[in-house]
Amino acid sequence: MTTDTLPLWATHLAVFDTETTGIDTAEARIVSATVALLGPEGEVQERYDWLLDPGVEIPDRAAQVHGITTEIARASGIDAAVGVKQITEQLREMLERGFPVVAYNAPFDLTLLAAEAARHGAAWTADPAPIIDPLILDKQFDRYRKGKRTLEAVSAHHGVEIGNAHDAGDDAIAAGRVLQRIARKYADVIPGELEDLHRAQVAWAAAQAASFQDYMRRVKDPSFIADGRWPVR
């Protein structure tokens, strides 16, 4: 059974995304980031964008993804320590105002942010909550659907347009709109309280990782390990 009613908790969502120097959350640095607030129709009510000088070279492979070169970051980006502090402060403010933070594949952005906060001495919680991860929900409620689960693929499946994929702002906003589509579609089975939803995702993420690990060990690598910790690893 599906419904077109948007759950109350999904009417206002903080959304967050980063573009980075790489995919290793312990070593990669934030190059750009966006925190925005979406209203009930997915409209942008507030938006905060950052371009950082990460203090390290941006590899060509990363620059090809998001379009930000070392030269651009050095010429136009703010100091990484200043930027990371502002990002954590803005996210903390959103949570304090009662808005859940939506992050697609949350363990990447939030684990990276935790490493950056520690690196630059910015105050940040080790266990931010409530977080909502559309990737976890999409896998949970439509688990047998074939195809990729990238943000682009999942957005297309749910009828959400992304302006420029791999732009932190467009990706963050698309993730929030995808979440609202999922929340409407599965309103009858999604937990109705944010605290319960956060806790459910912890369990779902662990189960999804265990299932993927079993599959990979059967078909590819008997020693494969999938990390199921969520939303921070």
C-alpha cells in the first residue's frame, strides 16, 4: 500500500552534501559543501554554500568529477579550518532547530566531516542525530529493484531532476527531494518519529551490509568485509 501523504517529519528537511579530494574518508578533504533547508514541496527555503581551499592538491580525477581544480580552490576558496568550522556550526544549528539532516550515503559525508572536524579542531558530535539517508531507505523499501543505487539513478527512478550531478548543492537538494518522494510513497511503513527512524536505519544499514558481504563472499572474494556502521564509520 502506498500513500501521497507526506509525513510531518519530512515537511522540513536540512540537506547536506560535500565534494572532496578523494574517497578515503580518513584522508580526503572537503572542497565544497552545501547545507540547505527544504520545505514541504521540496522548495529551497535556506541555502549555505562553501568553497574551501583544502590545503592539499586536488587530484585530477577528483577535479574531473566536481570541476574544482587546485587553482580554483586556492584562488577562491576559504581556509579549510574556517570552512569546516562554519559547516559544523550550520549543521548543528539545523539539528538544534529540530530539522533532521538528509545525506545520501551518509557514512561517507559524515565520516569525512568527523575527520575534518578533528583535523581542524572544530567541535562536532561523534553521533549526529537524527540523520536520514535516502540510500538506506530506498534499499530497504525497494530491495529487489535491479540497477544502480547512485544518487543519479535513484533520483531518476523517483522522478527527481538533478541540476548538475556532483555539485554539492544540486546533489544535496536532490537527495532531500528523493527522500520526500520515498517518505510519501512508503508513509504507511516508515517510522513516524525521527528518533525511531534514525534507530531503524542503524539496524537496516547493518543488515544491508551483512547481506552484501554474504553475496560478495559467495561470488567474488571469500574474505570481503562490508562495514555496516551508520551514519558514521
